[in-house]
Amino acid sequence: MKTSKKKWLIVLGLAITVAIVAAFKFGPKDSAQYLTQKAQRGDIRDLVEATGTINAVTTVQVGSQVSGVIQRLDADFNSHVKKGQVIALIDPSLFQGALLQARADLESSRANLAAAKANLAKAQSTAVQAASDYARNQALAQEGVISAQALDLAKANAETAAAAVNAAKAQVQQAAADTQQKSAAVTVAQTNVDHTIIRSPIDGTVVARNVDVGQTVAASLQAPTLFTIAQDLTKMQVYVSTDESDVGNIRPGQQVTFKVDAFPKDTFKGRVSQVRLNATTVQNVVTYTTIVDFDNPELKLFPGMTAYVSVPVAEASNVIEVPNGALRFTPDLKADQLAALYAQTGVTPPAKGRAKDATAEQAKRASASPMAVIWKQTADKKLEPVQITTGITDHTFTEVAQVLHGSLQDGDELVIASANVAAPQKSGAPASPVSGRAFRGR
């Protein structure tokens, strides 16, 4: 009895095992569903987008070379000024006093110079008289009229008078040099007085005023900035921070469009005038400054505004464009199934190793027009691969430059993602509409 019971248990276990295997093999399976998007015909523009700051073409910071108290302001924010116009006055009293003192010193020095010249004339006359006396005494000494001692005294007087002339000449030179020094001091004092009057160096508009009446400015270490003047606000520039990955696509002369927050409905136009070579690195991000010139005849745009700039790099019109998601999608099939689908349309399976066998010309053409495989869903819900070469992209759609294998028409459904959906269960229990794997697109 025990043996028969064991046999029945073994038979029952085998039956259960066979039922489980059959359930897995022949039972309901998950079916794949695909998310598609149509290929379409249209225009594609490849753009470099960046932000920048609007600035005047020429901006001058007006400072002061002298220290003192602001006595008067003749310009304010948004004032239109002309070159040479007085825009501020620093209290000149101290500098005027220094100028008067310098002028008095100059007059004193000129008087000393005149006295030195008079002394020189007197010394020269004395020297002439002494020289004449010495010459007469020489003649008298030869005749024996005077003694040798008298002759020596006349000679000494003549030499002393000549030395006095040289000393008087030196005094004249010293007085003249002192006069020049005092004259220079007068010039410096006059310049300081002139610098108390602040004038506009250019025609323009005052965009910043940094001082008030009664404020003391100190120019001992560096010149303080009193005003900032923009030369011409009808012609302005945008300083655009361009990422290093995009700077190679920008050239002087390219047309540019940009928007500002103040006028969100308006689009402004400009032209690239310069790509500066000086790099700026902030948190390991390298950017270069691109200068965009534009006209501002209505004075709508102000210095300091943020501009959102678009630089068109390339444009393709009336071409078939495919969504970028289709370029990244590969169906979740076995390798032999993929190979069979590739073989139906003659598509070359994408493989890294094939690049080694390519010639230099083929590699050059491949880099110029990269190849890609997209998957088209036919009317009977089957997948069909299409091999293409891609053109420019706007980062949402990509141009189809050429169809290499397969067929692609405007309106074809292209797969961009897939999902596994569980089949309904026979027991009547509700089936989960989507399995644990969500939509995917590689």
C-alpha cells in the first residue's frame, strides 16, 4: 500500500511540473507596444543659444584728479551732455589759495633774477675797470714808474673782478632756474584749479551719478568715479557668453536675433562683430565673449538688460525631419531577430568594429554625414529598419540627408519608445495594462 501511495505522489508531482512548464510556454505572453511619431517635412534651423548683457559701444567713467567737496552738480541721471560741458564743480578755494601763493613766489623769484642780473652788470663793469688799471700799470712798470708791488696789486684786483663776474653769472643762472621752478608751481596750481571743474569728455548720456552735493571725494590713491557716460545709445552691443562647445560655429558677420524680458513680443536683430579670445572660467565652465552690434534708434533697450541670443548656424528648408527620439531607439529583440530584420531591407547593422575597415575617404564621408538606423512601424504593426544619413538638428528634430536602405516618406510612423503590455488572463482576473518596464527608448 505504501509503495502504491508513493507512485501516485510521484505521478501527481510530474503532472504538476508539466502543467507549470506548459503554462509558461503556451500561456499568455507579454506583447510589446510602441510609441510612435510621424516623420514630417519642414524647415530645420540649427541655432546656438546663449545669454548676454546689453552695453553701450563706448562707456566713459568720469573721475576727479583732485580731492575736495562737491560744490555743485550740473548733470544727473539720464542727462544728455556735450563734450566739454561742465557737469560738476569741486570747491576750488584751497586750490585758488595755493595758486595765489605760487604766483607770489614766482614774482619774488623774478625780482631775485632781476637783482642777480644787475649784480652781474656791476661785476662786469668792475672787471673792465680792473683790467684797464692792470694794463696801464704794466706799461708804467716797464718804464719803472711804479713798483712791482703796485703791479701785483693791480693784477690781483683784475683777477678778483673777473671771478666776481663768474659768480654773478652763476647767481643769474640760479635765479633763472628758481624762476622756472616757481613758474612750474604756478602751472600746477592753475591745473589743480582747472580740475575742480569737471567737464564731460564726450557727447553722450549720463547713465550713473555716484556723488551728491556736499560729498567729499578723495583722489589721493585712485581717481573716484563721479559719473558714467554712455556715448551713443542708438548704437549698442550685446556681450554674449558663448560656451566653448559652440564658439567654433560662430563667425564675425553672422546675423543674430535676440529677445529681452522688457519686450517679450519683440525680436531684435544684430550682427556678430567679434569673438574675443579671452576665456572666462566659472566652476570649470569655459565661455568666450561674443560681441554683437545692433542699432537702437528708438532707445528701447537700456544698458545692463539681459539678452537671450540665438545665432543661426545652419538651415535646411523643405526636408524630411525625424524626431531625435527615433535616432536613439532600438527594439528590445534578440540578436538573430534584429539581424533578420536588418537583412530584409539591406541595412548595415551598426557596429563599432566596422570603422576599422573603412577607407579614409569613407571615414571622412561618414563623419560629414553620420549614419543612423531608425525603425518604422508599418500599417500591419510590424517593424522595419531604415538606414539614413543625418544632417543638421535643432535638438528636437533632425534632417534626413539621404535614405541609404529602406524607404521613408513624409507621414511614416517612426518608433521613439516601447512598452511591454501583459495579455489578459483567462481566469478573468484584471490584467495589468503595463508591466514593470515602462516606456523605453534607447
